[in-house]
Amino acid sequence: MPPKKRTPQNKEIKQNVTSSDNVKSPSKNSDDSVVSTPKHRDKEVDFVSLCKDLQVTNSLCNHAWSIWKKVSESTEKMPDTNKKMWAACLFVAGIDMDVLSPNFTEVQKAAGLNVKQFLEVMRNLDVNIDIISSKVNSAVSKLEKKYDVSLALYQRFEKIWKDIYTEPSEPESTELFSSIWTMFILAKGRFLQMEDDLVISFQLLICVLEFFIKRSSPSLIKPLYSEFFIKRSSPSLIKPLYSAKMTPMRSSRRNQGKAKPRPPEANEPLLEVICRENECNLDEVKNVYETVFSPFLESSGFSKSQDLPKFEELSAKFEEVSVKTKDFDGRLFLNGEEKCSQEKTDIGHVESTPKKSVFAEEFSPAILQTPVRATLYSVQQLRVSLTSASDQPSDTLMTYFKNCTVNPTEEVVKRVKCLGELFSQAFAQVVSPGCSGLGNQRFTLGVRLYYRVMESMLKSEEKRLSVHNFSKLLNDSTFHTSLLACSLEVVMATYGSGLATETDLSFPWLLSVLQLHSFHFYKVIESFIKAEPSLHRDMVKHLERCEHMIIESIAWKTDSPLFELLQQAGEEGRLETAEPPASLHQPPQHSHTAADLYLSPVRPSRPLPPVQDRSPPTTAQPPSASTQPPSASTQASRPPRSNSLGHFYKKLYRVAYLRLKMLCTRLLSDHTELEPIIWTLLQHTLKDEYELLRDRHLDQLLMSAMYAICKVKFVDLRFKTIVTAYKELPNTNQETFKHVLISEGKYDSIIVFYNMVFMQRLKTNILQYASSRLPTLSPIPHIPRSPYKYPNSPLRVPGSSNVYVSPMKSCASPMTPRSRILISLGESFGNSERFQRINEMVKSSEWTLKRRADGAGGPKPLKRLRFDTEGQDEPDGSKPSGGSALIQKLTEMNSTRSRMQEQTMKEEAESVREEVPNGVEKHQ
């Protein structure tokens, strides 16, 4: 009996179709017959011939030709040959019209290109804002992400194959290799709704490998794995992987005849070896085997036989699935049509292999690390760092809870349980219906991190405030949800760190699952990073990027509590303005903690009376005695004001100005006087016309302000030029300028937004900049260094321009001529006299000041310095012939610097020549 066919889920590329896109998709008409030549005499013969080869409909042919005409009219020189561009136009037209035929692989082959090349051709079609729709952009982006994941997995599979199989010369080797890969992409396509998850896909590949290894001939398997074939008949090795909590229900004896067949069983020791050799978590792989791979084997009929499935059978089943999608064919990797070797440098060069020891750090050559290896290593490091952490509150946390006026323990545990259920259900809906167990495992890691960071935060607050009662903070539900969300985001980002692509689980997916406003999530980010020093640098960057996304657009959604705070601040006339100019790269003047932002204590730096914060009770509560409240009389007349809005706007101004400066550098280098004018208009818009940001993006206002000022100043700068430069900025998206809210439910390009919304709202304000007498310009916000310090980054010593302090590293490698004069505090350096000599040398700089006061001149600055390196220091710090070489070199360096400074004060440099100090030679 043939296996029951399973309807593939979520196979069509998901689209976000709005009521009014900037490129209108043509409706399907009655002319759905295959293209015929007489109906297309107005088109080029070769184009019609290509349409006939692909058997497209007449309506699709017409729409593709209209796209081609727009492209050809918008560019002076075609970036590629006509046939390649025509093929791209046909695929784009098919997405616009929701037509499945021809699929991606058919069009790609017709163009004679590999996947990456064809995707690049489709990008070249985007020569104007109104040619490629948001719908097409989304589809192509998703296609490219899936391709990158598939390529990374295929390259990893090639390596694993060589580690497991003996690579015989018989033809069965090629068929076996192809069969494994084809079964994998078949299982992934039929049972994983989110195919671009690198970790889960790789875990599924391991399950497929286990299935084939235990069915292969022992002679084909290397010794590490072949030992399992001698014992594989033993029932103790082949057993179900179901845990006690997941044991399937057994039928009663009287219903045994109707009982369902048992799920396919795995060779657990073999599975364990494969996981160990590939740095993969065994428990997670077991879960994938039970919930994804076993159902696939049952539905496909492969579980009923101990024989290896034939490649032809697997390929036929895959074609049944792929014909219903516009996806690329994963079998292209097998027949050499994809030039994988050309792509390996791009996709595989992620980072160097993680250092495991001092010796490896100093002497081991850098090894290219694949995306799969990088991701698995990051996950492993996260698990190791959380080994000692518990998914229950620690004794220290329980002490903090008990010190509260209202003990929050019960609510904290109850909240974690409730959010865990929400998370697992949502995770399974996105990935696969049976993957809630994987969601539980990731959530548990997040809970461990949540409790650990909370404890660290409370210790820091206790030290800062000298209090023990944090009842207000620990009974704030929003604070707990935000902190847990931040912990979970770190876990989710770690699992997706191998490829710099977004998936359906990427931020801000988590906020919608936990029903948390992004503005509340934003408040905890900075304190979270400071409270978790072991956080990997990539995760620090990720959280900082999440913060920028919130500031740019997510916090400006209609239902955001930010608008209520803005309305309140506007009524009181307290909306934050740009900070006055200050030195670049200095730390912020005030560094608020999460407790400050959630509890909203009185801002100490503002002389103006504070304003009552009317945000929801869960986000802003009156401070307790533990947070140093004002006196009773002051509190009665001037209730506390929230710090969160001012803190948010400071960062908003910094982000906005940095973006503006980057664009001005690219586009207005000959008109630098326009930058402060554009900034003044933009800052006015953010402060007084913030409603323009509702359901929009900060960059949309930025580009509109730039265009407006250039227009009134008669500087030729077109929107097309602005958009082209904007696309080159980091972390930008084409949706920002192609899909802009015009009015309720209506979207269009940024040009339409400027004419119909921005210009109409700010016309009077814009025209005042046309006059030669400019209004008062807004101060440029100072740009502080990032508050998110990386653990291993050198820190500059305050008051110095070239002195940095780095974490101490062991000097296991031989000293180089440069590193011979490095001083490592904490290691043996000889006797105290050497430090005394260094101090005396530093103090000797007073001699330089005396010389300057006497008007003495110095020699010309030297073009090259050569230190005397003869002789070696003795173990006791002495030198056989007169002093330490180290002290001598430091003295020479200081003397040289002094002479160079004096040179700038001389009136006649050439008339003064002095003797060169010992140890330094002068070179003309």
C-alpha cells in the first residue's frame, strides 16, 4: 500500500501583502493559456521564445515585458545580457502574480546562471523605486537566506561524509551520498516550516545520517562508527528515544489489534557518537528525532524497511514537493551545477576557530570556521557558561525576595511558568508543530540567564544605594518580563549566530510572543549588558542592534506607551532637547540603571521641578524608601518624573545624527554648511512633530529632511541619489523607502510620503531655511562612546591620548623587539628599584618644561629612530654595563617626544642644532 501523502506546510514563500503596495500586482485575467507568438508581436522574438520554452502564460509574459520596459527606460546601460535580465523579469512577474510556474530553478537554468548569480541579476532590476515591489523584495530575501543555510549545511555534510565513510570507488558511493542529502532536504521541506534555522536543520541532518549509517554496509564505515554494526542486533542499543514525559500512550490488550505501529527507533549510542563528533547537543537531537524525523519516516514509508532507500525514489518524492513551490532545487549541489567552490570563501569565512588555550592562541594557525561550526560553538559556550546556573531562584535571590515588603517569589515563579508555555507554543507554530520540546529547552536556558542577571543587578543596586528592600522593583511585572525577554533574546540570537541573516524567530518576534512593548524592553538592555560580563561580544552587538531597531521604528508603533509619555511631556513643556556640544567619544553624563528607568526616581541633574509620569502603573511607579525619595513636602507638591523618556530621546538624537552625518559625508561633502541646517529641521521634527513617526521609520524623516533643505538651498540632490546612498549604509532595508505609511492602511514610496505628508506638515518650517538669515540652529548632540564595553577591548586611561589598559595575558610566546619593553602588572618584574627608576624618568619631564621656559630650542624631529639593543637585562634587574636597557629606552622615547613638541615652538628651526642624546642616531 503506498504511503499516505502529507500535505506540505508553508511551502509557498510567505508574503506580506498590504492593501496598497508601491508596485501594484496585476490581477489574473482570463488569458491564462500558454504564450502564443501572434499575441506578442510587439515584443522581441528572443523574449517570446524564452517565454515559450518556460511555458508561461500570456498574462505573465505581458507583465514581465512591462517590467523589462521600465528597467530599460530607467538605465542607460544594461548591467547584464538581455536573456538573463528577461529571465529575472519573468521570475519577478511570477511572484507579483502569485504564479507557481515557472519555479526558481527552471528560470535560473534558462538564464544559465547559478543561484547567487541569478539573485544578483534580480537585484540589478531594482534601478528605480517603483520597479520591484516590497512583495518581491521579501520573497527574494527569504530565498537568499534559505540558500545560504542550505549551502552551509551542504559544505558541512561534505566534511562529515569524509569523516564517516571510507569513500570507495564504486558507484554506490555517489548514490549513497546523493541519497542522504536528498532525504535530508525532503524531510526538511516537508516537516520544517522554518527551513532557514541553521541549528535545527543541522540536527535533522544528523538524524538522517544515523538512519543511513546503521543501514549501510560495515565495510563502507570507518572504525569509529563501524563498531556499532557488530552489536547493532542487540536490543539494548536500539531503543525508543522517548523520555518519561514524552512516552506515547500504549493501547490496552483488548485494543492491541488496533494499536498504531511504534515509531522508528534510533541507535542511541551511534547517535551519541555522531553528536559528540560534531559538537551537537544530544538531547536536542533526540527531540528532533522524535518530533520531526520519526513522523517523516512514518509518513514516507521508509520506517517499514531495513534497506536503504533508492535515490530515484527519494528524488521523485522531492519533486512532488518542489513543484508546488517557487523555491530553488537543493539537489543542484549534487550535480555540480552550483559552483560551490566559488562560494566557500564567502560563506565559510566567518571567523577564526575559537581559542581553547594560551598555547593555541599564540601558536596555532587560524582555521576558517564554517557557519555551522560557529553556531554550534556559540551554543556550546552558552551552555557551558550556564552550567552552574539554576532554573530556580538561588538562595541569594530568595534573600532579596524575602527582604521585600511584599514577597514576589510566588508571582515570579508563576510568571515564568506561564511565559514558558506561551513561548513553547509560539516556537512550535513557527518551526514545526512537534518542536515545542525544543522550545522548552531554549526557554530553560533563558530562565537560567534571567535569574543570574537579576541577582547581579540587585547586588549592583544594593552597593550603589546601600539598601536591601527592592519591593517596588521586584513586584513590577513589566520589569521581570523585560528582563526575561532580554535573556531569551540572547539565547535565540546565539542559536542563529552562524549566518548574519534574519529568520522568523529573529527580533522582534519574541516581543509579540511575550506581549511586551518594545519601549519597556529597551529600558533593560543597557543594565543587562553591564550585569552580565561573560556575555559574548557578538551578543553585546546584537542587543545594541535591537536597541537601535527599537529607537528607529519599533517603539513608534501606534500602541506604544511612548506616545502617552510624549503627550504628557508636551503638555508640561518638558520634552527633551538635544544635549549641548561636548567632546566626542566621552561617556554619557548620566548612566541610568534599569531600576531608575522602571521606577522613575527624581532626575538629580534637572533643576526644573519634575513632572508626574502618567504611564501605566506597571511601567512607572513611585519610588520606595529604598530608592532615596525626596522629602514629603517636595513629593506632595512636585511628584517624581520618569527618566525613561529623557534617556530614550538622548539616544534617539545620537542615532539620528550619526545616520545623518554618514549620509552627508557621502552626498554633501561639497556643502558641509547644510549639515547643521538639516539637523535642525530633523531635530525639530523629532521633538515637535513626533506624530510623523507613528508607524514609520526614523530614516524616512531623515531622508525627507535632507531632500527638503537641499531643495530650498538650490542644491541638486534627487531622492534617487539619496536612496542609493542610503542602501549602502549598514543595517538598512529597502522597505524603509519603498513601503512608507501615507495614510491609514495606505502605503507608497518615500517620494509620495514627502509630497503628501512631510512637506504638507512642515512647509512653513522648511521655507524659513530658504532665507539667508537662518533661524537658531540646534546644537549638535555629543556622540559618546558606546556604554556597552567589550570585556577584552583596551580602555583608554583618562587624561591621556595614547595610553591604554588591556586585560593581562600570559606571555607564553617569545618576546619580540617590540614586546620586550611591555610591562605586565601582576607578573614578576624584578626588584622595586626598576619601578622607582621609571617614576624618576617620568618626573624628569619637568626638565623639558624648564628648557621651554628658558627659550631653549631642540633638534629637528627625526625621520627614523633606532634604539640601542645591545646587551640583555640580568634576572635581578641590573645590567652589566650601566643601567637597565628598558629604562634607557623609555628615557629615549620620552626625550624624543619632548623634542618634537619643542620643535613647534621654535621660530627658526634650521638655525639651531644640538647634540643628539645617547642611544639615538640622527638620519638625514
